[in-house]
Amino acid sequence: MAICCKLHYRKVGSSATPAALTQVFSRLNLPSVLGGNVSVAGGNRFSIWAAQPREVFQFWAGDKDPFGKLAQALDKYHLADTHEGQLPEGLFPCGWIGYFSYELNACIELLPQTTACDVDIPLIHLCFYDRTICYDHLDKTWWLVALAAGGDTESVGDKLATLKNLLTQAARTQVSSPDAGRLHNEAVDMSGFSCNMSREYYFGALKKIQRYIYDGDVYQINFSQRFETDYNAHPVDLYHWQNQHNPSPYAAFIDGKNFAIVSASPEMFITIRDGFITTRPIKGTRRRITGAPGAEQINMANFAELVRNEKEQAELNMIIDLERNDIAKICKPGTRRVVQPRTIEAYPTVFHAAATIGGRLRADVTFCDILKAVFPGGSITGAPKIRSMEIIDELEPTQRSVYTGSIGYIGLDGSVCLNIAIRTIIISSGRAFAQTGGGIVADSQPEAEWTETITKARALLAGITAVSGRARPDKKDVKEKRRKIGDIKESRTRWQKSSLMTKS
């Protein structure tokens, strides 16, 4: 039987800063932080802090029936029809916070999974929180939110008092962030990071992708490479650094005890409000620099080039069509539309091109129906989506894990906000993993695509360098890892049409 929950919330004053509250929550059990930012385009109005979950749902590779189990978990709690006052629009009403890994795609479509899985974390990790603190970036106000639920051993008044005490602690907490303003992204020593592919492999893979495009298999592919190094700092330090130097509208910090996720994503996957679903793909990136001689002129030139770049426009148009087709599976006929056409947005380290698509959901669809219809996002697979994912599995040496999956929340009121997990770092077993990619089309230039992925990577690797310092990878370890990855790649007799060196 579902547990009925009544929502209670209070607007309170506090001198606490979001960074200080994050520091306080990082000391609690299984904390999650979803960052908002209205100073950049498309930003969330509210940031969310939660910890000490009432329940944890995890699904691991090899487990069966993820969506059946997920549906059972989501159906366990429901929100009472009545609650005190009018809920502010966009305020998280408690519920589930966590992530969905990219490889969940193989539970939706019949796909090969022959890539190496070398990051041992769940495919799905969700925590049910019955109390949260939210910060309204628009009004600069704090909200305490708690549920009164059947079977509670703690009163809702006590829950709200506990949250108020955490805010009080945060008001007395000072957060120091590494002074990395001197470390420009271009100055990052990337030799301290190992990569899951060589430059030669990357160039060969692009040629193979373009052969698939010429043969009519796909129109474009999102191809990525992964960097890793030792990590010896607290994960929250990296989250602080990213927020300071690379603020983003869909930032996230998920601490799963044995792993952590730090995301500075600028891209929304889906939001759902009052039965209307919105998706906002990003396609097209150019470097943006600060503090360097001639920065303004360089940035103006990069911005203008992105505006008129026909390749980037074509990429985004293809993804708009893909996303419209995906949401058509779950939306009422005639309600799909392009809410906002292509626009160029400025972020601290890059410029992005984005568009917004939306539609009215059918009354009979569930969250699991929605996820199966649209996951993973088309902007990070390619078009058509299924064939693109097959080729990604063929050519990328390691599984993506959380990268290009989704991080966010599922509210008890039916609201949903999930990002596309790009600009995202996984910390597991004393290692930090950062992955970046880009869209490959018929006229892509290998050198330009390589440079784009490196530009994106530097913004992430600069943070790891500043917070933890890079440990140079042991050459024997790197060689052995690449040998094992190579062995796995060579065994792909079912799905791989030919090796990278074979001319079609």
C-alpha cells in the first residue's frame, strides 16, 4: 500500500550561503545537492539540499527488470491532495534525487554492450528524501520542506527544526576554495591524465564514423573520450571549485558513500511541470576565455562563428527532429512544438547553441514510460538514435557510466528535472573520471573535433588539478588497461563490422 505524505514548508531568513550549506550537508549521510543558477540561460530557480534519505533505490548491471522495480519504488509514496498554502512554482516537494547511467539504454533497446565496464557504481542510484532545504535564486530566500508520512517516528515539526539547525550551522561556516584563478584552462598539464584512447585511435574512429554516415547508417554520432587520474580530496571540494569557476544551471553533487558524482552540466534533459514536458538539447560549442590578452576579441569571433556555422546548425536541427519524435510517443497529438529555436548562450568557459522542444503529456503515461521513450538524450547519442548507440558501443573503448546519462529529481507532485550529465566527473576507488565528446557529421574535420573535446575537457581537468593535484598515471597501469580494453574490442565478432584499419 502506498504511503500518503502531507507536505509542509516554511520560508525562513538566514545569512547562510549555498556553498556553506553544501559544506554542512557533505558531512551527513548520502547527501545530494542540485544547484540552481539564474545568472545563466535556462537556469533553475531553486537549488536543493538533501541528506539522510528515508530509502535508497539502486539498480546494478546484471540485475533484472529495472523499470518494474523502479515503478514499484516510485509508487510507494504519494502526495496528499491538500497541503498548507500555495506551493511556490518550481519548489522541490521532496521525493527522489539521483542519477540514471547511460548504459540503461540497453534495458530499453536491444543493444550490444561489449565495452569495458571499469567504474563500479550502480546503473541507477536514487534516494528518497522526506526533508530538504531549497534556496530561491530569484528572491534570495530559503525554504524548509518536509513530509509528514505514515509510519514516521519523527514529527514534521522536528524535521523542520533539524533543517533550521543545519541552516544555522551553515551561517557559521566558512568555505575556502582553491585559488585557481591563475590556472587558465589552456595551462592544464594533461600529461597527468590517462585517456581511454590515443589520438591516432580517435582519428581512426572518426573516419569509421564518417564511413557509416556515407553508407547511410547514421546522420551524426556523438563520440567521446575519457580522461582519468588519481583523486585524493573530498569530492565536495571539486563541487565547490566547479561552482566558483564554471557555474552551470544544472549542477549536481551526489555522494553515494563509495562513489561521488560532480556535475557542472549546462544542459537540461527533461523537465515536467503540470503535465508539460520540455527538453533542451545543446549542439555546438566554442571556447570562451577570461583574463587573457585579447580575450574580448577572441570571444566575439568565436561567438560570431558559432552563430553562422552551418555544420552546427544542421546538427542541432537533426537533434530537434529526433527529440520531437521521441516525445511524440508520450505526448498528446498536436501538442509538440519548438518552444525556442536555436539560440547562442554564454557560459564561463564556452559558448553553446541550444533549442527547446515541448509537448503536453498524455494522462496515461508514467515516469517509466517517459524515461523509456526519451532516454538517453538524442544530443549525446546521434541520429538515428538506436544505430548511433550501436556504433558508440563499437568504437568507444569503455562504458560511459553516468556521463551522458541524467542527474536530477523526481518530485512527489509529478514534477521532474533531469540534466544531461555532461561536464560531469565520477569519483570512484580513488580515481576521477572525466569524459567529453562532440557531434561528428559527414564534413567534420578530425583536428577540429579533437580540439573541441580537449577544450571541453580542460575546464574539468583544471578543477581536478586545482583541488587534488594530478598524479601522473603509472605507465605500466595505463599500458595494461589499454591492453585489456584492446582485448575486449578485438572480441567483438557479433557487432563490429570491421576493424578501424579496414577500408569499407
